[in-house]
Amino acid sequence: MHCPSVPSPHCLSAAGSSKPVVRGAKMMINSTTAFHSLPLFVSLSLQDQHGARRQRSQEADKPHRRKREKTYSCDECGKSFTRPESLKRHQLIHSGVKAHSCELCGKSFTQSAYLKTHQLIHSGVKAYSCELCGKSFTLTQTLKQHQLIHSGVKGYSCELCGKSFNRAGSLKTHQLIHSGVKAYSCELCEKSFTHAESLKTHQLIHSGVKAYSCELCGQSFTQAGSLKAHQHVHSGVKPYTCDECGKSFTQVGSLKRHQLIHSAVKAYSCDFCGQAFHRPESLKRHQLIHSGVKKYSCELCGKSFTLYQNFKRHQLIHSGVKEYSCDLCGKSFTHAGSLKTHQLIHSGVKAYSCELCGKSFTQAGSLKTHQLIHSTVKAYSCDQCDKAFTQSIHLQRHQPKTT
């Protein structure tokens, strides 16, 4: 092949130079230094051609970049992805197939990458530490989530109870409580839970294994967290104080539960009587009353109770100990609550009034008992003469007469 004295772009070949190699209209240019080894006008010409081609390539890439939108959508949940392979990986979640299992604990995952991340937990290595509190984590994303706690920012609030959270995921988990759906049931006692992790924690109770013991009193616990919470009792320190009433608590969880009382929000209502409660556990205890089951019986007098705590309080009556005395009249009581209720009598304030007859009472319980008179419902019947009464105390007064 004969080349003219002035090389043209189509005449540059491997003969004598390994830098620019041009075949036909397509140039293979390794670096800009190749241009400087050529005559000036050739170098400038090639640079112009290369620059124009690069500009055309960038222009051609723009529609391609615009196509990198999330055009692949999941039919199950509507989540979108930029690539079809990402969609396929995501769809494994909905398939329920978890082909990758951990050999140490048996936990299964839809993707091998998730299994590898999980296996770091068993390694015991916690390479990511919080600079504020020193707590260490296995995964960097776990550290980032933890650091939100120190920020004090709780941008996710529950519309039903007002409780706030650092993360959107925590809010979603919390909202399941209000849904009333408890999809996770214990096979041994049939107790149901909203979250799977709550079920796992509960199942430790049935194992009978209490590996965490208190060195001060010997009490054992199934979980390390329960032991830590218990140890606050011995310290006597109550670092968590309610801003509303000044009451102090040993645990932050106890303070949060207490604060619901001041919120005036009672999101948990009884389907039988309509009574509302601040906490779901309070509703559960109340619902036992409607069940009619009283499995706690006093061996001394035979009286039965629905709730264990009521049974315990009752047993104090038989002890004869009344350590709570009224400063005004000297009357003594077994329980501190009974003393507080009694002291309302001396205040003279009767804040609870009957809408039907206008009679007023110092206690809400006394008003409720009184309202039974107007209801005409006589739920307490005498076994001897079938006479019925609106209140149990009236039945008790009647029964000595019939015996």
C-alpha cells in the first residue's frame, strides 16, 4: 500500500507506529499523547474528529440515561427498578422461597447476599462503634440507624397515639399494634403476637431455660435485657422522671407507659362495654372481667379473682397489717391506694355527679355503683330465695338473713 507524503487519516497503519490505529471510519485512539507525535495539522485534525465523535457519543447517551428510569415495576407491591435483574431479585421476596440458609442458626434468606450479611452476626466481630456512647455494631447500616437515637430527631409520628420514632420502619412496626392483627401464635399456649420477634422472645418462656441470674437476689431471667431491667430495682436509682407529675421510674419503658396516662389518648376500647384504655395490656386485663373466669382463689376465705394482682392485694387483708393511716381521722388501710381514695372524703369535693338524679360522689367508682340503681338490672341473685339485687354488697347484706 502506497501512502502519500502527507499521511491521511485513512493511511495510518501499524507500519511504523503503534499509537493511533485507524481502520476505515473507526479510530482506535489510546491516549491524547498519540496526537502530539504527529504533524501539527494532522494532530489537530484528529483531535477535532475525536472531540466531535465524543460529543456525538454524549448526545447519543442522553436518551439512554433517560431510559435509566425505574421502568420495571413489581406487580405485587408496585415497587419500581431500573434494571430487570433487580426486579427479579426483588420478586423472590414475594415468592416465599428462601433457598439460602445459615448453617449456624437455620435462618433462611431469599438471596445469598443477605445470608452473607447475616453470617457476620455469628462472627462476633463488631467493627463499627458509636463515638457518642461506645456501642459497637457488626454492620455499618446498623450503626447509622443507631446514631439517629442520639440526634433526638423523631420525624415519624403515629396518628393514633402520637408516639414518635426515629425511623419510618419503627413507625410501621408500631402501627401494627393498633391494627389489632396478631398473625404470630405460640403453638404451646396459643398466645398471639403482632411481631415475629415478639413471638420468638415469648417462646423462651416455655423453654424453661433462665440463663441470666441476678447476683444480688438470685432471680433468673430468660433474657439478658430482662436481667438488666431488674438490676435497676436494687440500685434504687430512678433516673426517668415524668415532666407532668414528677413520678420517677427505674426504666425508660415504664416512664413511657406512664406518660400515656397524661396524653388523654385512649386508643384501646373494649368491644363489650366500650371502656377505653391507654395501653393494650390494660385492655387485655379488663377483658378477663367479661370472661367470667376467676382462677385465683383465696385459701382463707374462698373468694376468687380474675386478676392475679387483685388476688395478691386481697391476701393482705388477712394479714391484718394496715400500715397506711389517715392523718385526719386515724383510719388505717392495707393499701396506699385505699388511703388515697379515703382521703377524698375529707376534701369535701364531689366531682362525680349522676345525670339522672343529680346525686354527687367523691369517687368515680361510687358513681358507677349508684348508676346501677337506675339501670333496673339486678345481676346479683340469692341462691336461697331468688331475690335479686343491683349491687353485690346488697346481696351480701341480705344473705345473713336467709341463713
